[in-house]
Amino acid sequence: MDPKLLTIEALSVHFHLPEGVARAVDGIGFDLQPGETLGLVGESGCGKSVTALSILGLVQSPPGRIEAGRILFESRNLLRLDAEGLRRIRGRDISMIFQEPMTSLNPVLPIGRQVAEPLMVHKALSRSEAMAEAAAWLDHVKIPAARKRLDDYPHQLSGGMRQRVMIAMAMVCRPKLLIADEPTTALDVTIQAQILSLMLMLKSELNMSVLLITHDLGVVAQMASRVVVMYAGQVVEEGRMTDMFDQPFHPYTRGLLKSMPRLGDRRAGRPPRLNEIPGTVPSLIEAVSGCRFAGRCPHVFDVCRKQQPDLFKIGAGQRARCWLKRYPDRRKPDA
Amino acid sequence: MKRFFRNKNFTVGFILSLIVIIAAVISLIWTPFDANRMNAKLRLQGPSWQHPLGTDQYGRDTLSRVMVGAVNSIIVGLMTVAIGLSVGVLLGLASAYYGKWVDETIMRFSDFLFGFPAVLTAILITSILGPSMINAMLAISIFYIPVFARLTRAVAMLIWEREFIVAARAAGISEWKIAWRHVLPNILSTLLIQGTIQFAVAILAEAGLSYLGLGTQPPHASWGRMLNEAQTYMSLSPWMAIFPGLAIAWAVLGFNLLGDGLRDTLDPKMVRIR
């Protein structure tokens, strides 16, 4: 029996736009063990959200199209399932929470009904049973006076409360996998911490796996045990969270880590300057022959521009898509 | 409810419409006189204590006939909006959801219906099916289907793009339930506003058709029919034309203001555009 809960193999998702074909996701692969939290990291437009939507078969088509690959969930290829089969998995085995709690809840439906709806759909509960369970879940995600709040509309709740409602809605059917797409990005920092600890609590309680999509390495450090870094539609580095923070290999991963503000820098009397990665992400429409990060990489050399690197094994469970593995002497010491 | 009555349009419209509805309801159980009873001695009377709105060429009491006519108008308004709304919403939702050839077919069909002037279409239909109140309603309803289909399609497409629809899909809710429980409630207020306004238009259209002799048939009282009959006696007894005419204007104004008031209150963005 395969111990993996989710395996993505060579997944490619292209968007057929009037300007050309955008390779939003270009042959990515990773897997997720039961009970594991995997952080999927990268900047805006690197394909993280598209990856998440592909798992649930929610990529808008047209213009999006899944060109190749397999998504195995409990050894079943989700890409082969018909619409009805996929619908039965959504919200029951795999749930998703979104970035904007403001727009992800239906403004004209009371929150109780929205939380209860998956129960009525998947578990065939009656309206009143589902509402009772919804109240219990709202209470569980620490919404004060949950029972009285069932008839509230989303606009009567704060952003943090709305995200709690979203989480309750995703949890009611006790999914095996939760996909969280930037769950805290739209919230202010104190609320972020509360939501993250709530997610941690629920995760251990339900023993579910979490695919955490974020650009915030701080969030990853708190939540994830493993990290996959994406750049321009590809996986550029993956490994255990601790390894990735202690000894990142790929120049992009290093750049990401360096661009995080650190309190220590200011205390040491250094100018409080943020290190940015120079340049911008290459267009996904133009075909790139070499490494996609070559244009922004401080270590770039001739091979990088000619040929695309593979994901080379770096250490135990750590892999990076970088020619520096083959040509270690090309790494510039201080960059 | 309070916030509705803060709006002047709504309040005035509500009162005017309510009076029409009350008059109609009362007429079902009581009218001052039998609306169809003729009285040769009292032909073409002006307003008096006995007949506040006068009598017609057969000596029938105009007040009673205007009250009965209100029932007629309300039935026409309700039925046409109900038919146009239910069929139009279904077609509009299908159009917005399926897109492609479904959308093309439904929208070209709408264009086709829109291409004919409404009155001509109605005359065509009633002349084929024969003049009667039912056929007049049918004619108006057919013209209403594309009105509601287009409106539904336009608003539903906006709703279908919203993130909470993706969230509902991610929760495993079927497309049909998403349309019914997530999209429809979001466009209900728009449909209510349009429905109220179309209600007023239907009253006017039925009056027009009945005036032309294509709608309600004598001896049943209908405001348009009364205007038609009054035409001959215009110089002799203008009252006969004035009161049914006023009733039409009153009801149409009332339901239109009600619709405007609803729009101002339910759709605040529209107010800012104005």
C-alpha cells in the first residue's frame, strides 16, 4: 500500500490566451504523506494557486488546460475522474480555504447555512442536523456565541471571524487533506497568529495533511515540516523545512530567505535594508531554453543560459534545480 | 423595513400601489353596485353622492367598474411577471452557465423577440389566438421572457465569476445547487426590482390591448376597455374617460415608484451612478 496521500507527477497546466500559451505550471511534482504539512512557496504568479486548483479540478477551462501529468490521491488519479466523482471528493476528502475571507463567503447567505451545506451534500444530513453540527464547528473554531451567530451574514463578521467560518466550512466533513491557499495573507498579524494556531490545532486533532500555499516564509516556518519552492511554474527546490532554512541550496531560495526582514540586523547597527531579488519573473509565454532563474541569478554562468538544470539531489530529501550542484566552484562567495 | 420607508419613491409608490391592491381586494367581496348591472335611467351621469365617479353609457357605476378593473390589472401584472420571470430566469441562468451555443441560441432568440415592437407582437399573437384576457397575458408574457432572460444572464455572469462560487465548488456542491442556492439569491433583488417595474408596464400594456379590443372582452370591466367605450361619449360625459384613465396612471405610477424605491434601497451602487 502506498503510504502517500497525495502524489503529483509531471503536472503541466497551460493557459491558452490570445497572446500565446502561458505555461503556468510546467511539469511539477511532489508528494504529501498522511498527517504532513507541506509548504508550497513562491512569489505571485509562480503557479502555486493553479497547482492547488488543479488538484480539485477547479482550473477555469477555457483558457486553462491540464496538459500532462497525474494527480494521485489515495492512489486514484484525480485527473481521470469524471465531474461527479471529483465533486464527491471535494469538500469531503479534500477541502480548500482561500485567501480572501471577504469574497469567499456568499454575501447573501447566513454563515450557518454555508457551514452546514457540505454536510447536507456529502453526509446527507437533514437541515436541522447539519445546522446543529455547524453550530458545534463554529464553536470549535472559537467563534464566540456560535449558536447565535448562525443567522449572521458574512458582512456582520470581521475578517478573522470570516476566515474562521471558512475553516469551519472546510472542516465539517473531516477531510484528509486541507489545501490552504494563502490563508492568512489578507489578515493582520495578530489575527494571522490566531488563525495559524487554530489550523495547527485542527490538523493534529483530525490528523489531516495540509498543503499550505504561501509566499510568507514566516508562516511556513511555523506550520510546515517540508517545503517545496516554486519559481515560474517549476519546482526549484524541495526539502525538509529545517534544511531549507539552515542550508538552502538554490539561489532563489536563498534570495527569498534573505528578503525576509530580520530584527537582528537592526540591533547590530546595520542599516535596516531589505534584500530584494533583482529583476522580475520571466514571462510564462516565451519559451526559455536555459534555467528560468538565470536572468536574476547572481551566480549565473554559461551553462545556465543554455540548458535547463534537473532537480539534483542535494541531501536527504533535499533537491534543487540548479547547475551549481554540478559546478560547485561557480558559486560566488558573497552573493 | 425602516430603511425602505426612508426612501420617498418607495413610500409614495407603496401607498399608491397599496390603495390599488386594497381596492381590488374589496371589490372581490363588495362593490357599491354590481359592476355589470345596467340602469337605463342613470346613463352618462357625472359624479354624485350615489355614484362618486359617475356612470357609463349603460348606467353602470364607474367606481365599481374601476375597482373590478383593478383586479383585472393586478391579475395581468402578476401572471405576466410570473411567467416571464420563471421562464426568463431559467433561460438566463442556462445562458450564463453553459455559454457557447446555448448562450448564442437563447440570446439570438431574445434578439428576435426584441426585434419586433412589443405592441405588434401582442397584436399578432392575439389576432392569431383570438382576443381574450388570457391571450393578452400570454402575449405580454412572451415579450417578458427575453427581458428577464437578458437581465438574469447579465447579473448571473457577474456572480458566477465571484470567488465564493469557486469556494462552493471546492466544497463539492453541485453546479445545479450552486445556481439555485448561491447564484439565484444574489440576483434576487435585481429581479425583484425589474419585476415590479415590469408589473407596471404590464398594466399599461393590458390597458392598451384592451383599448384596442384585443384584451379583456365585454362585459368584463377593464381600464383599457372602459377608455375605449368612453371615447364615443367624450364630449357628452368626459368623466367616463377621466376616471379609468386616472386609475391607469395611478397604478402605473405607483408600481414604477415602488420599483425605483426598491432599486434605490436594494442597489445602492445604482444611486451613486445617477
